Amino acid sequence: MELIDVQLSMGQMALLLILYGAFVWFGHPEYLLGIYLSYIAWVRSVLFGPIANTWVLMVAMVIASFIYILHAGRFRFLPSQGKWFASWMCLWWIWMFVLLLCLHNHELQLILLRIFLCFVIAPILILLIFSHDITRVKGFTIAYVIASICGGLLTLYENEISLHYLLTDPLLTHRGVAFLGIYNYHWFAQIFAISIILITALYLNNVHKIVRFILLIVIAILGYFLYVAGSRHSILGLILSFSLLIVWAFRRLRNSFFSLAIILGLIIFLSAWFYQTAPAILTRSNTSGVEDALLSSTSERVQLWEKGLENFANSPIWGTGFEQYVTTHNFFIGVLADQGLVGFVMLIGLMVFWGQLTYSVWTDPRSSPLTIWRLAFWCISFFCLFHSQFNGNVLSSIELYWSIVLIWSLGSSDAEEEPTFSTDALEPSVIKA
């Protein structure tokens, strides 16, 4: 079933205007940004009158950011450590922008420029305004998760699947709906995997049993949408990320190790039950088991990776300039194919910086709320890197960028007396050496 755009009614538009207006009036860009970045889970355009709701959110975010700056009394845009990274990313983005301007396919050019400017660069600029404030980061998390669940419910509604029907057929085995009718179900699924990691951070930072129980229910809801979307790489990426989180907790947060084990056990139990009830969601109809399904999927992607490397060999310096966009389904090969060695060198800088952040997160001896949040965002970045090796590219992996920025910014947060890491070893002069 093909999902169509959703036209909001006058009442719905009025309700959203009141909600957005409140966030703007009180200077809370974090809530608006959380809604904006989880918007992929809606897998359609929600029309706010004659325009898309994303543009209304964008305007509201910009105004709310200015009000936040005025209320804050002082403004610190970049973290105190690792400022060279901002210059590095700017150079890379300029290179990508030039390549996009040179595209011969003007229809594809407009689509990619919109993704690049509105979903890669703009969110980072808004995020840097408040990302050092851990309270604001929590607000961003709450908005992101709630908006994601709303996107999942909207998808059920658009497929004419009622909550009453779900009680009798929760995995839609008799409905005949594959991947919830979503063309790019991987984008949909990864939003819910990321939301589970974010909720886990809230869980670890909350001591109230009732609140924790509610958060476990939220994790179950998010896990449901993750599974019925049918993205095997998102499920596997979440399990790997969560396993690393448990390893960290065993070393640094013994009191919460049992809680994390409960959440992972819940995820594994639901996955096992879902697989027993509706195995076709993971195996697909043309394979006999998960192993065969993974081999078939890997074989298809190997062919795409070979095609990407062939494109790189044909134009090794500056690549194909995004003319063959989304053919590789691999972040690193995609950069080589689309941007050549120039783009790949810039990607190496990103990975080196991520490696430095990784070292700072895993060697931090503290177990404060700030440390837990940094680890959660590291898990998201790890998940995105894993996921992008099978389904991502440099423009679609937007969660990778904002999760790295949050690790970086929280590392210089005012909540700590001293910076939690130093990037002196990563200054350009050292890299050149």
C-alpha cells in the first residue's frame, strides 16, 4: 500500500500552532528539534495548509533559538575543545555542496540539496546552540521519542490498522502489509532503534520505580515498531549497541547493570516471540530462514559495493559527483564513489575525531548523568555507523552527525568542572605529521 501525504485539519493546525508557539515563546528549540529530527518516522509529508510541516518547524526552531540565546544572557556556540573539527566539517560540506551544484540531474539535485541543507547542516547549527545544556538535551530526547511514536501510530492509521485489530493480530500476519507499506523501511526502523537507546539513558538517570516501569512500556512500544518495520540491520545494530552499553555498565555502573540486563532481555524476548509468530518479517517470503535471508541480503549488497568501487575506479579524485546516488548502500564506499579521494580524506578526519571521542567516553571513570548521556549518544553513533554499512550514505546518515556533536559538546559541558577529553592530539598540524 502506498502511503500518501497527510493534510492537517484546521483544528490540528491550530493545536500545533499553540504547541510550537509555546516552545518559541519560552525559548525551547530543543523540543522543536527533537520533533524535526524524528520526522523521518512519519515517512510522509504532513501538510500544514499549502506547505509542509517541516518548514513550519524550521521557522519555529530559528525563532526559538534566538529567544533562547536572549534568555541565556551569554552565548557559546562551539565547545571549548576540538574547535578544529568544526572547520574540518565546514570544508567537507563545502566540497559536497560544490559537487551537488554540478549535478546534471536537476530533479535529483534539488532533492539532495534539500536533504543536505535542511537535514544535515541546519539541525547541527540549532543543536550547537543548546547541546552543552544537559537539561535541554533531555528535552530533545523526550520530544524525539514522543514524535517517533506518533509517527508509528500515524503509519498504522494510514494503513487502516486500528488498535482494536492489533489486539487480535499484533504482527499483522493476516493483513498482508509488508514493512507497514513503507518503501524505505530502513529509515523508519532506525528512528525507533535510536529512540530505544535514548529512553534507556532516561531510564538509567531516573530512580523512581513507577517512571522506570513506564519507560519499559515505552521501550516495548518502540521495539514493536522496530520489528514490524522488518529492518534486520536496525535490529542487529541495536542489539550490538545495547550489548556494548551493558559492557560499559558492568564496568562503571554496577547498580544499573541488572536494569540494563532486564531491558536487553525484554528486547530479546520480544524479538524471539515476534519471530516465532511472524518469521516472514525477517526471513522475507523468498527465503527459508534468517541465515538464508542474511546471506541473500549480503549477496545483493556485495554487488552494490562492487558497483560503487567500480564508479570510484572510473573517477578516483572527485568521484561521480552524486550522479550515482544511493547505489552503494555503504557509507564508506559511497563516499569514495560520490566524492572520490577528496571526500574520503575528509571522512577520515570525521572518523579520527569519533575515535578520540570514543576513547574519552570509554576511559571516563565517572558514572555521572552526563557520562551516561555521552555514552548513550556514543551508542547511537556506533549504531549509525553499523547501519550505514548496509543501508546508509553520507547524506542519509544524519543521526551520525548530531550524535557525534552531542558527545563532543557534552564533553565540554558546564555541568563538569573540567573538560572530559582533550583533542590537542588531533590538531591539523599533528594529523599532517
